[in-house]
Amino acid sequence: MKPSLQLGISQSLTMTPQLQQAIKLLAMSTLELQQEVQAALDDNPLLELDDGQGSDDGEHIEAAPKEEPVRESLDLDKHDQLSDDLPVDTAWDDIYIGSNSGSGGEPVDEDGEPIEARKAAIETLQDHLHWQLNVTPFSTLDRVIAEAIIDGLDSRGYLTVSLDELAETALSWCNEEAEEDEVIAVLHRIQQFDPPGVAARDLSECLLIQLNQKPDDTEYLDGAKLILREHTARLASGDLAGLTRATGLSERSVHAAIALIRELKPHPGEGWASADDERQVIPDVVVRKLRGFWRVELNPDAAPKLRVNAGYAGMIRRADSSPDNQYIRDNLQEARWLIKSLQSRHETLLKVATCIVEHQRGFLEQGPEAMKPLILREVADEVGLHESTISRVTTQKYLLTPRGLFELKYFFSSHVGTSSGGEASSTAIRAMIKKLVGQENQRKPLSDSKLADLLLEQGIEVARRTVAKYRESLNIPSSTDRKRLL
């Protein structure tokens, strides 16, 4: 064959450095973004944080100017605005332009409430215990032991270190030996802290601590203590007849004592933030209801604002090819690229979050049972972006709602058909299963087949195998394992 030239037309995407940077920032979590921004601030002298308190001489690139919004020149998919008639209000200028401020210059919301006041300080169990420790008199050695005990608690509130390890810690910290009796004495003092049952070494001790804090005239208190001290194995196995014989109590008293035990909290650390991970989760978007509308806002703490240093930018001289001048030029261009990439990320995140909130208003108002089916393609079509972009935007991005903190991906789920021809979200079905199990007669737990029948009565057609799969995903044991004494 002879070589020849041919003309042809084809489409291709050229990944410019700006586009690569925008896509990279879009996929980052809040913590990763903060680290990336800090690295850029350290490397680029023309880049600085815009705290709103500096000089107005700097070169600003606002997130959403009130005139013509800055459309990302990087062409990160498309950035068409959502319809103006959406019943969900999106706040942008209030956060980034800072038009709302109190008399002291502090940003406020539409209710006149300082935005700073809405930042939820997450208190861990250790924080709560350290506060109690600081207002309780201890000797130096006992305080060191108490600190070691608090630091040795797991997320459930249980002590995970041995008495010997606590004594060794005291020796290494204050060079003073601690006897085992002294360690136990300090442990007992910590076990009187709030929440009740904290710092226990096992479940039996945890429940006994809580019983010991109840008034002495509590009915069936002695029987409950007796069961926990001497007959926990029979209690765990559900041996009601054996408990009645071993304790010498009547069957009615055993039932009542077990009912009292069931009122206790087996994991006193539940409900407190985890020192390891929950403290690290920063909401990217906040949604709340104002005047009957759900308002979606970017969290100012998760959306860093940058600007170009006007002093360094003013040093650029035209027609000057010196190394110093070129260095400033290069850094100026990189600073502008980063600011525009950040703007693109914030704009896309706000747009996607607004669309999700519009779809899932039922969840916000009624809870998980009102969750609607939602897939990436639906959101992509509505906001004019590609599905891969929606996937990046919803990964490791969190929405703070009145019902709690959720990853944006939580609001996406597959659908199951209903008897009326409609669709139900798999998330809503899981919530229904959890509710049904929570309301069941514990003597006769609901089987998967019965759960499927109850869901069918509500118009949801789901197979027993599917119910079993959803139940297992919720970490709910089978009906046999759920069967209890009462």
C-alpha cells in the first residue's frame, strides 16, 4: 500500500492544566481541599486568604457576582443555572460577598442570627469527661490515672486498657508508682461521672453501675442486681426458668427485674462524637428551613476564599522578561487558575446539593421513610452535568440537615415497584423495615416473610430475599436471634 493523506473530522477532549486542576479539586473532600489550599498558600506568594478584614486593594474573584456570574472558562461540563421557580432557596451572595453583617461586621443570616453561632461544636465523650475531671478534686497521681482511664475508653464508653497498663502509665507520666487498689479507686470515681455506666470493663459492670445510681427504693432493684452479678450467663441465654430457680424469685419478679435491666444503656458512649472520625467530618453544605422554604447554603468553613495579593501583582512590568518578573507572572496565573477552579467547585457543589434537596424534601420533613428514588442520571440531566461529575461532587461531601449529617451519596438509591404502579426508594424501605422491627412483639419477632407481607399491605412489593438483604444491611439479626425474654 502506498502512503496517502486523508482529511477527517473527529471530536476529542484536550485536558488542559486548568481543567485537570478543576476536576482534581472537585473530587476532593473538605479536609483534602484545605490541605491543597494551604499548600498553594505556602508555595505561591501571590495567593492569600480573603478573610474579609484586609484591604480592598486585592484582586478579588467572587464566587457569584451579582451581575453576570463568572462561568467557568475551564468548561467543566456545563454550568446552566437551575430554574428560578424551584421551591428551594440557594444562598450564595450572603456567604461569599458578605452583604449581611451585624453592627460589628459579623456575618448574620436572614433571622439576624450570627452565622458563627450555627457552627456546631462537636463534643466527644472524652471532652465531656475531661470537663468533669477538671472540676473534681484529685491528687496529682490520681489525676494522671484518671486521664489515662479517659484516654483508654473506646467509642462505646468501655475501658480498653488493663489496670496494670494504667499503673505503668502513671509511673511513666509522673514517675510515681500506683498500687492496684489506688487505680481501682480512681476508676470507681470516674465510673460515677456522666454518662452513667461509663468506664466499665464489661457489659455486666456497665449495667451494674447504672443500677447502683438508681434510688434505693426503685422496684425490683435488688433482683436486677442479683441477676447481673451472679447469673448473666442465664440472662444472655434467655433461660427464664433457670433464673427463677437460681435466684429464688417469683417468675413475675424475674420478669420485672429483666424489664428494669432492659431500660439501661449497654453502650454509654453512644450519641457522642468519635474523637477519631466524626470530629474530622465538616459539612460542605447546610440546609435549613426559613419561612417555609428549604434554604441551601455552602458552609463558609468548608469553602475557602482566596485572592491575589495586590502588592505583588502590582510589581509586574510589561515587556520585562527578567526571571523575577516572569516568576511573578507565572505565580499570578497559577493563583487565578486556582481561584477560578475553587469557584467552579463551589458553584457545582451548590447546584447539585440544591437539586438533591429539591428531590428529597420529603426526607427533610418526614424522615427516611419519605425518601424518594434518585439516581445520578436524574440529577445530571437536571443540572446539565455529566454523571461522572455528579459522582465526584457527591463523594465525601456532606450535607448538614435538621435530621443530621449525611453524605450526599446517601440521598441516592434504587427503586422498588409499588402495587399502585409507582416507585419506592430502597432507603425508605430499609427505614420501614427498621421501624417494623422496632415495634414488633419481642416474644414473637417478625420473620422476613411477615415483613414482606406487612410491606405489601403498604403497597410495596418486595420479595422475602430482598427483605433479608435489606435487614442484614441494617445489621438487624434474624427473627430467631431477635427473640428475647420480653
